[in-house]
Amino acid sequence: MPDSAHDVVVGRDVVLTRGSRVAIAASDFTVPGGCITAIIGPNGSGKSTLLHAIAGLIPVTSGNLTVLGATPEISQPKISYVLQYTTIPAGTPLTVAEAVGMGRYPSLGFLGRPTKDDKAKVTAAMERLDIADLAKRHLTELSGGQRQRVYVAQGIAQDHAMLLLDEPLTGLDITSAKTIDAIIHDEPTRGCSVILTTHDLEEARAADHVILTAGRVVASGTPEYVLTAENLTNAYGLGALHETHGSDPMLPSEHHHGHDHTNSHDGHAGE
Ligand SMILES: Nc1ncnc2c1ncn2[C@@H]1O[C@H](COP(=O)(O)OP(=O)(O)OP(=O)(O)O)[C@@H](O)[C@H]1O
Ligand SMILES: [Mg+2]
């Protein structure tokens, strides 16, 4: 685990509001560089809000948030953000290759025309997500899992030092989840820091670093430090500890397999 000198995100007394509501009350947290960080917490606990702030999409109400050594707004071009749901309006006649190609838009040159290098990066991203054979298909002709792979491909096609993924594995079958999981683990080997949100306790345990949210950051640190019975009770209430196996706290929605998401969850509410 890199020491604090290599933290890519440092939040001190950070308050984040959505509309007139405080979504994250004054909180301290860090994200170590070149690692996988999982943000976990109940619905409406502020996970997406935290990602939005790190991505520089919403302002910090008070406190101090540093991302890649600067303000989130300044660092924004180095951050690739795969949203929890699509921002592409349904019915947009966009093919898979075009959607992934949009990942290159921020770095297109003078005439805005993709170079050989841009095209190579789009092809490589499609191959890494195993969607090259879908290149000419329209987004509307894809399954949810295939579409999710397209959005991740778009995210990695973009030049980035940090990859933010909002619930990248929620609702996916094992094949799609494995494909995206492989990308998540591959990114740090390329020097990229990954921050993802999840509802899966096993996924959080498998991360290098964890931030637990419940209207504020309850704890930030290693999985062992953060995912204690006390912290989980704090975040989820006593119900979270009903299904305990030995001394190991489990959430009610936990599954045998890390990617076997069967819990219903209205992840899009309030967005
Ligand atoms: N655009 C918005 N305008 C007003 N309030 C919002 C907006 N987006 C989120 N909120 C509120 O902010 C709080 C935090 O929401 P957020 O989306 O960050 O939660 P979350 O942890 O990502 O939840 P989920 O697990 O359902 O995705 C909630 O109370 C939510 O209702
Ligand atoms: Mg969310």
C-alpha cells in the first residue's frame, strides 16, 4: 500500500450537497495511488455523490478536496468516469464503435478528426472488453450487460490517470462481470488508480482500500480496518449483522460469489 505521499485523493472536512440536501457531512478520506478503492454503503448514502465530486462534476460545499495534486476541476481531464447509468439519450442512433470513440473526444486535435492513434486506442478498448464483434451494432440493440461493457470501453479509450466506475458490476452476468473485473484489476498495472462503488461486501473486501459511506464517510482505510462489525452496524444499522457466520460480519444481501448480483436495488433513484 503506497504511503500518504502517494495519495491521489485527499479529502479533509469535505461537505457535499445535492440540491439543498447534505449528501456527505464533514468527512475525511484518502485514496492511495495505483490501487483499487471501493466505495460501499447503503442506497442514498452518498457513493455517487462522492464520485461526482472527485470527478469535478459537483463543487465541494466546504472543506478541502485534492485530486491528483490539484483541485478536482483542474484534474478533470485526467479522470475517466463511467457513470452508474447512461447519459446517452435512448434512441440516439449510435453504434458501439462510435460510442467507444467518444472516449477520444477530449483529446482530439485541431480538426477534431481521429488520428490512427485514436482509432487504435478505440479498437484496443473494444478488444479488451470483448465487444469488437459488436462494433457496428447500435447501442439500442445490445443487452444491458453488453451496453455496460461499451461504457467501460469508452472510459478506458479515454486518456486517463484515474478511472471512476459507478457500480460497474451491478446486474451483470458472470461473463460480463469477469470481463469488467479483469479491466479493473489490469488498470493499476498500467499505473492507473481505480475507484469504484459497489453494494457487494466481498468486492469491497477484495479491494486495496475501502471508503464506507452513510451520509458521511464512516471510515476510510484498508478493508480490514474499515469493514468491521462496528463500522458496518454504524452504516447499515443492526440488521446488517443478522446473518453472521462466526465473527465475520455479513450484509443481508451478500452472495456466495462476488459477482453474482441478485439483490434488487434501485441504484438510479434520486440521480
Ligand atoms: N441530483 C440530485 N438532486 C438532489 N438530490 C440528490 C441528487 N442526486 C442524489 N441526491 C440525494 O443525495 C443523497 C446521496 O445520493 P447518492 O446518489 O450519492 O447515493 P448512492 O450512495 O450513490 O446511492 P445508490 O446506492 O442508490 O446509488 C441521496 O439522499 C439522494 O437522494
Ligand atoms: Mg449511486
